[in-house]
Amino acid sequence: MNKPNELINEKSPYLLQHAHNPVDWFPWGEEAFDKAKKENKPVFLSIGYSTCRWCHNMKRESFEDEEIASILNENFVSVKVDREELPHVDTVYMSVCEALTGQGGWPLTVFLTPDKIPFFAGTYFPKESVRGHIGLKDLLQKVTEKWQTDKEDLIDKGKEITEALSPHLNEVKEGLIDEKAIEKGYQELEKRFDEKYGGFSKSPKFPMPATLMFLLRYNVKFDNEDINCDVMIHRTLGGMYRGGLFDHLGGGFYRYSVDNKWLVPHFEKMLYDNVMLTLGYLEAYQWSKKELYKEVADTTLQFIEREMLSDEGTFYTAIDAESEGEEGKFYLWSYDEIIDILGDKEGKEFNEVYGVTKKGNFEGKNILNRLEENKTENTDNIKSNLKNDLDNEAQIRRKYQRAINKLFEKRKERIPPETDDKILTSLNSLAVVCFSRAARVFDDSRYLSISRTALHFILKNLRRQKDGRVLARYRDGEAAFLGNLEDYAYLSWGLLEFYQASFEKKYLNIALDIVMQAENLFRDDEKQAFYKYGNDAGELFARPIEIFDGSTPSGNSVMLYVYLKLSNLIEAREKKENLEQKAENLIKACAGSVNESPAFSAFFLTGAMMFLKPPLKVNIHDGSGKSEVVWSFVNEVDSYFIPDVLINLSDFDEDEKNKDKDKEKEKVTAEVCDHISCKGKVDKPEELEKILFTR
């Protein structure tokens, strides 16, 4: 093993993977850039994350290679960054790669001046040049020669790149979002929709939970009667389940599908995909009452709890795609393996039902799937048939549950993939959102307890004691790195979701404090939008403002959502109006940009819908203090999909409380209010439905 480099003192599993490379790596920091200035060398910046397949490949091919290491050590200062610890660094330099090459990805490879100015960028490079694709060895030699003979040209090129790119990274266009803009977003999604397999792209095909959450709200809030909206939701959720994207044995979803029918996944499992997809399936279950959606959500929650929950009650970041150096090896099956485990009769039947053949569907092995059972093509009543197919899928899963359990237990004997066990504030906050919502939908106090433990850990260990500054990462007893906008936005969202599941008002107050600190650190008072990283985090050549949503929603999208939820939950009128105004300002600041590509801003549009059509508020009055009857009312509300409904518990006057306790049930009433007026009170939970859905 090589002598360790400077990464040996880091906590990131990704950086530690490279700590014994022969490359003299440095972590991101002034020490590396001071060294580059002193020695007059360019900086070789490599950005990735621990479960990234092509990062593994580049590590094996190049960064463990003595020849490449010799070139790097002699001519460059090499810096390695975990994108999950320093997402703002990744965002800024990824924008350079996308501008220069038209695409991005990891590992991200960037060449910088000692002043952090980029002059060349790409993604994965093989060691040797092949078929017109330059290899890393030749690239390093070319950059070295250019730096030694014409350094000023590279510096000038870097300045040209940053001067051209910088204004666009923090540019937002003002405008207006009205119902027409929401409709445009829906129509864009219709055009992008894959009618056969679901989803909103060809291949690779990524799960986009925020898009489904938008469609569910659009369907309800706009009284949508377009059958295609239902079809888009059902076919996408059903398609992701049927394909290989879903782990049919252990639960949970892989990162994305490399093909258009969700069959062949990239096998890494990310916390953010699984909590966001669970949110989507939970809402779809409330909306449709389809048992399959309930089963998928619950199975995924069980997977997260089993494999991604630490002893401290926090959530790990990701599980690798590789085991024993092979992509997907842990999850794949041969035809005969299954026969050996289940027996001839049951095994053959299972293989037929789950698409397992002797030839295999992935490199001679099999990814379990249910794709051949999609029978809704070319039917007159697509919507009805889709729903029937979903019912059939739930029945199939129940029928083969014993076989699934048996195979799952056998799979546990294999060597599992590595887990990135660092604790990220942003992703743990999304997990709090997810488990808090699950506690409500399933009326399950255990899920609320899981949420509480994770939230308490964040508040205790990932806020700086002296000033409450949120930090981004915790591992091995160390909290580090200043939190970015997503850390603040997701934590605020998590606090609000936990409050709506527990009704403990201190969490509402903490959420308000987090939002106020986010404004001080990230908000541009002139633009009224939020920067990616704080005003205390040092400077790169640009300070981006992100509004487009990906696998997770952007910080600005979530801040809009949080503003509107807070404004409807908080009691002080002055604070309420202030929050509403800030939400309106944020919409106006970003609307022009959102309107240009609304399909890429699904979660922002979700917030805009909440602004245009404020959510219902259910006021439950309880003179006895959170009695069993109160929770019956709460559970009744939570059994329906009512977009972003807000529940408020309030007490009667003291004289009401002092009346005969035997009349406790008579003391509990509920009323439903929209933004204009309140409807009559009811004193029985079963009577809530008629006023919840009466317009």
C-alpha cells in the first residue's frame, strides 16, 4: 500500500478511498491553492462521490497508476472534492463543464489556475487515448506543455470562460406565474411523457418525484378532467415499480435506468431518491387508495430503516452499485440459482412471473422485474385498465411474498456493496419530511419516532453552538462544512412536516428561526432570490442561484414552499403577512426563468399553485388537550389526498376546559377553512369528509 497522502485526515468516505493513491492529493482548501501559487503550477481538480461507478473506474485506471501519479505530482497540485460535502464547489465547476462540452457528470475533471479560475473541464477520462477520445495521460501532458510555454493564454482563456459564464449562474428573470403558466408546465410534461413505459425522458431515465407531486396537485387543484394526467401518474409509478429500478426483494429504488423501460438500473441506492420517491408513492396512495402504492412506500421505508439508518438514528447517504468490483453483482440472479433455492415447481413459476430466463437480461444474469405484465396498451379504457393492472401487481406481490422473503434471506449471504455512512443535513432533513409524512398517512408512531430522533440529532450536532449556523456533514464525531441553501431549506421543510405530525409548536418556532438565518446568509435583497452558498463561505468565480428542480427540489423551490406553509401555520398576523409577501417576491423574482422551462421547475410550480390556490386549513378545537378524539379527526384528514392541507390544533376557552370531563367528546370539533371563509363545525370525524370536499 502506498504512503498516505493529505486525504488520510479527512472524514469523507470518497476522499478516504483515494487516501492511499500514489497521487499527492489535497482536500479543497487554501493550503492546496497556496502551494499552487508558490510552485507556479496549475491545479488538477477531481470531483466525485463514493458510490459513483465511473469515479471507481478512473480511480483504478489512473489515480492508482504510478505513471499518471508521477505526471500529476510533478506538474500539478491535485485536489479531490466530495461533491456531497461541498455541493456549491461542484455546482460552480460543473457549470463550466456543461458550458464547454454540452454535458456533465462524475467524475468531474477541471483544470484551474492557482486563483481557482477554470480553463478546461471534462468528466471521465480513460488513462490512454482511444477512438478519438483523449486519455488522461495525453491530456495532462498537453496541459503541462501549454502551461510551461504559454501560461498566459490559459489564464486568459479561463478569464474568458468565467466572464462569459458568471452572469448567467446568478441570473433570474422576473415575471408572473398565473394559472396559464401552471397549465404550460403541465403541457410540457405531456409532450415529454413516455406513453408506453411512463417517465418523462427517453434514456437514461431518471425518477423525478417532484414532477409526480406536481401532477397530483395539478390533478386535484385544477379540477383536471384530462385522462392523460391520471395516466401519466399511474403509468410512471407503475412502470418504476415493474421495472428493475425497484429492488423487488429488498425494497427501495436504484439511481436511474439506463434504458427507456426502467429495466436496467444503475445499481447504486441513494437516500435522496428513496425518500423523495416514497413521498410520491405516499401521496399517490392517499389519492388513489391503490394498495400497490402503499406496499411500495412501506417496503421502501423498511429498506431505508434496515440498511440506511445508523445506530445514532441518522440516515446514511448512499449504497454503492458495486460489490466485489462488479456492477450490480449483489442483486443479480441466474435462472438455476432461483430453482435451487425455491425448488423446481415454485422456482420455475417465480422465474416466469419475474422475468428470469436462462439467457438473462443483464450480462448473462437476471434483474428481477414485472415488465412483461404491462397489459394496458391499445385498450379503449386506459385509465380503468391501468388501475386494474395496479391491483393485479399488488396481488402478485402478496402471492409470491414467501418466495421473495426466501430469496432475500439467501441474498444476505452475499458480500454487500459498501455504504457511504456520512450524515448530510440536507438528506437527513428530507428523510425527516418523508418519515413524518409516513407517520401521518399510515398512522404509525414508530415512523414519527424515527423522524424525531433524526431531527434531534441534526439540531444538536449539526448547528454550531455559538451562533446556530447549520453545518452540512457529520461523520465519525465531527460536524463540518458550512451548510448551503438546501441544508437550510430542507431542514425548514422537515421541521414543518414534523410539526404537522406531532403538533409540538417548538418545531414551528425553530423552523421560523432557520428561515430567518437563511435569509441573512443566502438571500439577495435586490433579486429576492437565494444564492446556493452563504455570504460567509468564501468566494468562487460565481455565486449561483438555482431554481430548476432535479431528483431533489432546488433550494429556492423549497424556500417558496416553506414560506407558504409557515405563513398558513403561524399565528402572529404581522409575521404571517410578512412571509406571504416574501413568497410573492420570490415568485416574481424567478417567474420569468421558470416560465421559459416550467417542466424543469415542477416543485417551484407546486409552490406557485399553493400561492394561487391556498391550501385548506382544518382547525380542530380540543378542550381536553389532545384527546383520542382529536387524533381521530387528524387521522380522518390524513386519510385523504388534500394538497398541502394544514391542520391546526387549538383549545377552547378556559371555562370550556373546566366543564364536565365526561362530555369530552362533545368538546372536540373541527372546521374547514379556505382562504376566504370557514365552513360549519362538525363533532364527528366521519362528518369531516362532507365539508372537506364541499366547494
